[in-house]
Amino acid sequence: MRKMRTPFEDKVFYSFVYIFSFLLLLSVLYPVIFIVSASFSSGRAISTGQVRLLPVEPGIEGYRAVFKDRRIPMGYRNTVFYTVIGTFINVTMTLICAYPLARKRLPHRGAITFFFTFTMLFSGGMIPSYILLRNLRMLNTVWAMWLPNAMSIYSMIVTRTFISSAIPDELLEATQIDGCSDVKYFFLFVLPLSKAVIAVIAMMYAVGYWNAYFNAFLYLTKQELYPLQIFLREILVMNQMQNDIVDPETAIAMQGLADLLKYSLIVISSAPILCIYPFFQKYFVKGVMIGSIKG
């Protein structure tokens, strides 16, 4: 059987797609390579602009300077704690809210959904939220990092759409005929069939908690509760303030150290998420197709 020849128009189109994708890959990959290379270079090489692609005068002075600060391990521990527990809370709240709304027989389903989506457009604001947490005595507690953002309405809607479109109603009817309760149906059928969307929303929540800064800046004043991002900010700000009170030659040298610290801190704060993401990548592909096919 003869192999069909690809039309000339398709060859041109595919060539354009490959070139565009390659250029897009370079535009995303080069900054990552540059930051990693700069973090392993010397401060003098960074300040003089010698770093282009590979490390210049390789070393780990930046990482040594960062990990000399005892606050970094503390910040890592707090951030991991906030991320793990917070992601579990968020995913749990999202699922127990999305599943009932995915049931077409739920009374007043449209009105309930409206009240949820209304909060995406209007909220109490920063000051009322602060006063509320203060009155609830949650300031300077771990709950201030979890409860204000216990559920994302956007993630709930995505999860509800996935459950309603990917899990047929006939499956529920069949299990009910066999005497299966709603609780058993949720744990034995809905959760195993929703692994893709659970992985997607869990990754989104985890990234949000890992990069959490603003809530901690507002609601926490105890240093032992600070996440990693607060400590990274303090290190950078402190280094910049020191540069302003020294002589010019020392300031130049310290500016190189400040740049080195900056790149090292970026790598330290981003590496865990970059390492975890490939394990969830296949679920993101499935998540893109949620609700795209109707049958």
C-alpha cells in the first residue's frame, strides 16, 4: 500500500508551527538557563554582565550565603507545612462543593451556583477581611494562611464541569439500583474517576500556597510562622539597604553579591515546584479538554 504524500500546503504549515514552537521554547527556556547559570557564577561576573548562557567563575557562594541564614530552613519547613495541609483542605472543600452542584437533581442548583460565582466579582475587601480574622482571633495563627482561601470558586466550577461531563448519570442510576448510597458512590466511583481534575486543582492550589506572600504579609507578625517567600524578601531588602550605607567600591562588590543572592533565591524557591510539575503534566493535558466533547 502506497504511503500518502503530504500536500505542500501542509508541509509549509507544519514547518511554520515547528519553527514557532522552537522559538517559543527558546524564549521560555533561556531565562531559566540564565538564572541557573547566574546562581552558580560569581558576583563580579554577574555585576559586569559576563554571564550569557553558562556559569562564569563557577561556585556556590550564593547558595552558601543563603543557607547561612537560619531563617531559610525555617521558611522551607513552614511553606511545606502550609502547602501540604492547605492543598488538602482546598481539594477537600472543592470536591465536597463541586459534587452536589454537578448533580442535576439538586434543588435550587442554579441559585446556589450564582451565589458562588457572585463572590468572584464582589468581595468584602482587604480591610474587612483583616477585621474579620482579627475578631475570629486567627491573626498570627496557621489558620490565617488556610481559611481565607479555603476554596477557589474557579477550581470548583472546573471540577463541577468535569464531574458532570465525564461521569455519566447512568452510572449513578446503576449504583443506586444496587443499593449504593451517595457517600459510597462519591468515594468509590466519583473520586477514582476524577483523578485528572483532582491532580490539576491540587497542583494549582499547591503552587498558590508555595508562592503565598500577601496573606502572610497581612496576617502574620510572628517570625516563626513566616513562609519562605517572606524570608526571601527580607534577605533581599536587607542587602539593598546595606548597599545604601557603604562607600562606592564596597557598594559595587555588595551589588554583585545582591545579584548573586537574587538568582540563588529564585532557584531555591522555584526548584521544588519545577521538579513536581512533570508528574502532573499529563493531567493538565486532560484538563484542557474538560467539557470540549459532548456526547
